[in-house]
Amino acid sequence: MTLVLHAGANPIDLDGLRALQTPEPTATHFPLAHFDLVNMVVYALNYFGHEVVSQEFGVTPDGMKMYGQLTLKSDYGDYTDLVGLANSNNKTVPVSLGFGSNCFVCDNSAFVAETVVRRKHTANSKRQLPGIIAEIIEPLKLQRQSQFKQFEAYKHTSLTDEQADHIIMEMYRRGIINTTRIPEVLDQWENPTCDYGPKTVYRLFNGATWSLKPKVMEQPRLTQELHQLMDGLVEYDPNQLLLLPAN
């Protein structure tokens, strides 16, 4: 299982999500069934030409919070694209969708972008949600192309040990990692658990995501900020491809 769940959550399959009881609506709050959110996202992905090859989910013991990971069919050799999603029925977690990657060799996940649907769960917003999700999914093809170019830039940018030390401390200064994780990332740089290739930005990036595994789904901003740091090192603009005119 590649989905690393936050403390207290338990794995569950799609049939299990379907069987969960959704709280009754009130005058001001219309809870969205976790299963319904998954169906909306999968439908939108299929509509825009993305094939979902695996689905993994986790819920808190009371069934109120759900985190999910949808892996997309990919032609890339060392990683695959994924879509993360989150929902709650107790107003604690807004409907959220994220796009990122999963490294095959060590199951490291990282999110490069996240969209939070900041609307109250009302009857009107529930009707509008399928259209909102479609708008989020529509540009995903370009985002996947951009991520491929991003990783190619990481792989072709070499780093010295001194440069890696400085970057790891910059991760700490930006709040991406805490003091406990500094030696973990350094060890992954020097003696990687998995084969991330030569000493490049890509190797350091994966060393950091390996250390951040337990936090990726619950705090996707950490790997988003990690991407921003690495993009600056390789002088890569993730918006460049997205802004190119269509042929």
C-alpha cells in the first residue's frame, strides 16, 4: 500500500466507503458522502482521458475524515502520477484535491499542487461540486507534462555534498522539515534506502520525500514547498508549460 495514513486512520476499500453511513443533513450543512466524492473525481479523470489504475483510501475510526490516493496510468519509468483527495463530514477538512507523484522504487509521494474547495456543504454547493471538480481536473494533462519536465530538470542538475548540506538546512529554515528530520534527509542523501541515481537534485528531493512520508497526505503543502525550493535550484518555472498557447 503506497498511501501512508496519518495517525489514527485505517485503510478501507471502495466497497467499505460505499457502506459508510453519512450524517443526516441539517438546515445549514449537507455532508458529502466520501464514496460520492471519489465517484465524481474518477468520472472527471476518465472524461478528460486519465486512466485510474489503483485506488487507496483511509478513514478515521469514526468515519468522519477520508483521505484517498488515485494512481494514474503513466508511461514514466521511475514514477507515476497521482491524485490525492480529502473530505470530512464533521466540518474539519474541506474537500481537497491534489496532484503529484509517487516514486516506484520507495513509494515516496509528493504533491506539487493542491486545490481546496472552500465552500460550505450546502445543498447548492453540493449540486455545483461536479462542475467544480471538472474545472480542477481539466488542466491535469498539462500539469502532468509539466511535472515530467520538472523531474527531468532535477535529474540533470548535479549537487556537491556541500550544496546538499546547505539545501537541507534551507528545508529546515522554510519549515519543510524539523530538526528530527535533518539527519534523516542527510542519511538518505549519503546512503539512500533506494536507488535514486547519482548525486542530483532528484536524489535529494526523494531523500526528503522519504523522510516526509508520514505527513504527505495530511500536510501536502510540505512537498509543495519542497518542489518550490527545488525548482529554484534548477531554475524551472512550473507555469511555463501551462502558459504555452495550444497548437
